[in-house]
Amino acid sequence: MAEKELHAEIVKSGTWLYDNQVPHEVWIVRQNFDYYYEEGYEDAPEKLNTDGEVFHVVIGTTDGWTRGVEPAKMSLDEAIIHAESKLKEHQLIWNNPHLQAVAIPY
């Protein structure tokens, strides 16, 4: 069986304020794998949408460090709703400073 080539792309991004003072970023990443799925250790197959993708909300700093990756969502709209809910008190602005393919560390 051939190994799957992994793809990820930032499709929406924004900024928010940690403690309503310190600028941070949020990215919505469309990818063809679930960040938290580990083949061989799961009881069920990897859950992807009908296009073979999921969307992760990635919380990061303005210098590129990742603070956290939220569980996979099946659509961009679902991921946007999740990010807005999680960051609703932190002045989230969807200003798309980053829209790009992401290097996969595998």
C-alpha cells in the first residue's frame, strides 16, 4: 500500500489578542489528514469529509509558534464557527495575513 502524500493549506487566518493585549494569530488549515489521528492506534478509520479533507483551527503566536490545534471540523464553516466561539472575547479579526500551503513535518 502506497503512503498517502500529506497536504495542508491555510485557507483563512486572522488575529486576536491574548489577554486582550498581546497579538496572536489563528489559522484555519484545510488538510487531507486529521492531525490527531494516528494509524495503527485507532479503533476506527480516519474521519475525513466527502472530499477527503478536514479543517483544523490552529492557535498561534505572531512569530509562527503554535499554541494549540483544535479537533478536526468537517467544513470550513464549522471551523470558522468554532474559532469565533473560542476567541469571541479576544477581539478576533479575520484579516487573512496568511493564506498559504503549509509544510508537513513528516
